[in-house]
Amino acid sequence: MKWQKNVFLYASLFSLSSIQSFAADTSMFQLEGNQETTISVKSKTLDKNRLEKKIKLMKITTTQAMKLKNKKVMDDYFGYFEEKNYSEGISTFSESSTARDLGMSFVPVLDQGNYGTCVTFSSTAALNARLSELFPEIQSTNPDFIDQQCILSLNKYLGNNLWNGAKNPGQVLDPLKAYGIVEKNNCNGVYYSSPDFVISPKNYTQISKKNYSNNINYNYLAKADLISLKEAIDRGNRVLLGFALANYPENKISVNGFDLNINYASTSGGLWACKQPENELNYCPSDPKAGHEVIVIGYDDSQQLLKIRNSWSEGAGDNGDFYMTYTFFEAMAMDQTELN
């Protein structure tokens, strides 16, 4: 197949163009706030029914560097390559000999709800998984360890209103490292966050645990890079990924992704791809206005897919997990943060 024949040229071409064209300007986007949209999710009670779910995405303005990167990828895509056809379904990563899947160390799928807090929820979930691997007592008691309520409320007190979105995961991870971690439900008795609550550093540190600070480390890249991402996964490190979404009005695929068949089970969205044969639209436009943050937990070269842990509940995608094609990554990924 065409996409298989060109896979090595494909990787080399993108890497070369990244080095030559974008070294001078690595800023991919400007954060403008958040925007509300809806996705389709599976009902918990009726397997074949789908429900509308409101979520918030980051509202972004892409820089000229991002537009040029996207254009280069799309020109190469339509000129030399074709995205793999996933209409026949995909294999689970556990069944693929070329797949690497770190999982989430028993951390449950989170649900950010109708809030612009994807960076907060993905950052805390990835850190939860890291701590759960390092400290068996966390894994055995509550792998959903970190209270998003408190870190959002502390940041708001410090003048960083992350309810409107965050520029990068460092805005979440740095205060956790500096002030400690408050365990879930130990902040103000609310399981998930309220924009109205704030907490001062003095009050926060009275209830936080400081003994995990040495385990909160990360490496931020202002421009996402597929090779670096896969190397991080090979080292056993999950990667927080910021990327753009088309968010076409009245078109659920533009945010929710294409439906998938995985071992004959259907998903509610879950495949972020630029284009698939059953649809003529290009979901990797050059000037997207929406952004999102997720956790990359695996990759599979044979299927040309990244495996993603999302924060839109278990009803979205593959029981909360999503997949992203390598082409979509190259066209739409903005920045990445390796948690190490």
C-alpha cells in the first residue's frame, strides 16, 4: 500500500522539514481562553444509545510557524502520501507486536466536565500514574490521588486562572512541586472543581504533602516532535500533548474523531485523523481555532497510531482512550511535555 511504502521517507521528510523550517520560531499558538462545544458519548445504561456531552476546549490563535508547519505536512500528504484507511478497524495495542503501551497504572479515566481545564486534568492524571508506579500505597488506595480542586484554586489565588485554559503543563506541575500535593477530596469537600473557590499558599501548604516534590519533573518542548515523543515512551515516560482541533460547527467528527471498530466493538469517536475514505472533509486545517491537551501513553508504528488517554469520561472513544494518526500529529500537534 502507498502509505506503507512511504513510511520511512515520510518520517525523514517531516523531521528534516522541522529542523530546517521551524527552528527560528517554535511558538505554535497563543491561548485566548476557552470555547464550549458538544461531543457524542456512549450512554452508561443503554449500550447502543449516545448522549450529547458539553465540553470546553482551549480557544487558540495559531502562529505563523504553526500555519507553515501544517501547510508543509498537508502539501506532502496530498502530494506524496495517503493516510491509512482505518474503516476496517484497528488492533488493540496488546495484540500488536510493534506497539508500546504504558497504560495508566490503574488511574481511572477522568471527566473534566464543562470546564476549560484539560491541561490541569491531563497533567494531574499523568502525574498520578507516575506516582502510582513509584509508590505502591498510592496505587492500592487511590490512584486518582491529586485534588484538581486545590491546584486550580491555588493557581487562581496566585493570579493564574486556569479555568480559562493553561498555556502548558508547567503551570500545573510547578505549583505542585513547590507547594506539595493535596489528596483528592481533602481540599474543600468537592470531588471536582468549582471556579469560585480559592486557597492561599499558606492554607494550601497546611494540608498538602511535600514528600513527592522530587518526583515531579518534566521536559517541555515548545514544538511537538514525533521522534522525541516515541523515545520518551520507550523510556517509560508519558507525554502530555497540546494539539489543535478543527471544531467545525455541527460536525462531531471534528472534535470527537472518527468512530472505530476495535475487536468488533464500536466506539463513540476516538480516532483523530486528517481524512478517511468515508468523509471528504480535511480535519487538519491550516488555521484551527480550538486546542486540547491529552496524555500520550503509547504508539504503534505498524498501525501508524498514538494511543491517548483523554479526559472526557469513559463514554468517549475507546472507554476513555483515543487514538491519533501520525499524520494528524504532524499536522496538528503544537507542544509536548515529557513527564520523567
